[in-house]
Amino acid sequence: MARIIDGSTVSRTIQTQLALDVADFVKATGFTPGLAVVLIGDDPASAVYVRSTGKASQKLGMKSETIVLPSDTPRERVLDVVAELNEDQSINGILVQLPLPRHLDSDEVIDAIDPRKDVDGLHPANAGLLSLGRPRFVPCTPAGIVELLKADNTLTTGKHVVVLGRSNLVGRPIATLLSLKGEPGDATVTICHSRSRNLAELTRSADILIVAIGQPHFITANMVGDNSVIIDVGIHRLPESEGGGLCGDVDFSPVAARVAAITPVPGGVGPMTIAMLMRNTFAAARHSVASRM
Ligand SMILES: NC(=O)c1ccc[n+]([C@@H]2O[C@H](COP(=O)([O-])OP(=O)(O)OC[C@H]3O[C@@H](n4cnc5c(N)ncnc54)[C@H](OP(=O)(O)O)[C@@H]3O)[C@@H](O)[C@H]2O)c1
């Protein structure tokens, strides 16, 4: 049976340390880091995530502000809200929760965020810095995956990493991160997507397989290598007829019986995303205060 990479524990450890660091920072500077989350519409999964970010920031001693807008909010109003948060000195991090309602262009909204407050790491300036090997804010889920690999003592140098999925949120940035010079990085990375051929052959050749495709139970035992490490980013609610719980993109039990290590769903990658959002927000606050001195 594989080692289970326990994201809940790693996330808790990181947040416990962060709470201490935030307390020291507030004492030293008199400034409380602040995160603003903009939620547009009533997507239930987004609402759960946004509530969790609010709770996590407060627990760490950071200011948290949630702006909830109706799903038919006009584009101009959304851009005004972002512009106000850009100017607000008490806010260091801005997260606009995706996906946005269809009448809004997510690229336009993300581009409007001050890149120094873009703690989700999706602004072109931050994506560009990452691809140049000068990461500032790394998107939270990929940053969390790197921490999970570290916690599992899985080295990436010289390994073949196969990333399934090429989204700007997960697949592309994790592929970039692990191909940068130096550990964690120095991997040989293959990115797969819906047009890739011979997928099972590619996934079987991975030392580390990162799956972010949004297809429940897609990766089966015959698609993985015996000694591989599997990171399952997917998260899906099962229908009531199948128990109604959560599952990932990987068919957990048969795959876990075969590989060296695996992240569970829930309790793997998910808890890391919030921890990394908090870490990015704290980093934004430190930079902001340092730049005013
Ligand atoms: N745990 C967390 O904190 C967290 C955070 C973010 C996302 N997620 C979850 O992770 C999953 C992926 O999210 P995302 O935002 O990256 O998804 P996304 O934007 O929908 O991207 C999915 C990617 O998977 C590829 N793909 C889809 N079906 C495929 C198939 N059959 N074979 C090969 N490639 C396939 C797509 O290829 P094309 O580009 O060719 O279309 C695309 O690149 C979702 O389940 C999401 O809920 C979890």
C-alpha cells in the first residue's frame, strides 16, 4: 500500500507557523495583513471556498474582507470594485473567485488586479515572472503541490514528471515550476491534455504523475507506474447513489495499491491551496510594508 501524503497535516503545520510569523510581523510593524475576496454569483463550491478563506485569514490574525456581488453585476462595477481594492492600503491580497459569470471576461478582470496584490498568481506579470524563473506569487494549488512533494521527501531532480492538464490555474504553472533550475525543479516535464495521444503510455512512464483534468476516477491502476508518486488535484462531488462523498481524478484504492505514494481526496491537495493563499497574502503584506520604509 502506498504512502498517503497527508495534505491536511502539512497545511496545518504551515498555517501554525504562519500564525506565529504574522503575530511577530503585526507586533513589529503595527500593520495587519489584509485579504479581500470578491465572489460574483452564487456558485455553491465557490461560496464554500470563499468562506474557508475568510475563516483561515482570521485564524492567522489577518484582516479578511469578502465582497459578494450578484451574478448579473455589470462589468464596469466589477472593474470599479477591483480598482478600489487596488487603492486600499489595508488590503494586500485580492482574490477574484473563478469561474466568473459568463458575461464577464476573466482575463480582463484578472488583468485589472494590481500584480503586487495578485495573491492567486494569475496576472500576466506574475505568470511571466514564473516562466522566467523569477517567481513572485505562484498560483496557490501548484505552490501547494510543491510543498506536498517536499513533505513526502520526494525529490524532483532528474525525475520524469507527467502533468495531466494544461490550465493556467494548475497544469501549466506546476509544469513550469518543476522544470525550473534547482530543486524542487530540475525535472523533465511532459504536459498532457485532451489532444495527447497514447496517454496511458505517457502516464505509466511518470516518476511523478500530477493529475488536474476534472474527470472523476480517470486515472486507473493500469495507467500508473509501480513506484510512482501520484498527486491528485481533481475534486468532485459523487452523486447520492454513489455515497455523495468527494473523489478525485484518480481511482484511489486500486491506484494506491500499486504506487509508492499518493494524495487522497479529500485531504490531499485541497487543504494546501488555502495555506498557500495565506502565505502569498503574508508575503504581499511584507513587500508592501518594506516598500513604504
Ligand atoms: N484541490 C484544489 O484546490 C483544486 C484547485 C483547482 C482545481 N481543482 C480541480 O482540479 C481539476 C482540474 O482543474 P483545472 O482548473 O485545472 O481544470 P480545467 O481548466 O478544466 O482544465 C482541464 C485540463 O485537463 C485537460 N483534459 C480534460 N479532459 C482530458 C482527458 N480526457 N484527457 C487528457 N486531458 C484532459 C484539458 O485539456 P484541453 O486543454 O485540451 O482542454 C485541460 O487542459 C478540477 O477537478 C478542479 O475542480 C482543485
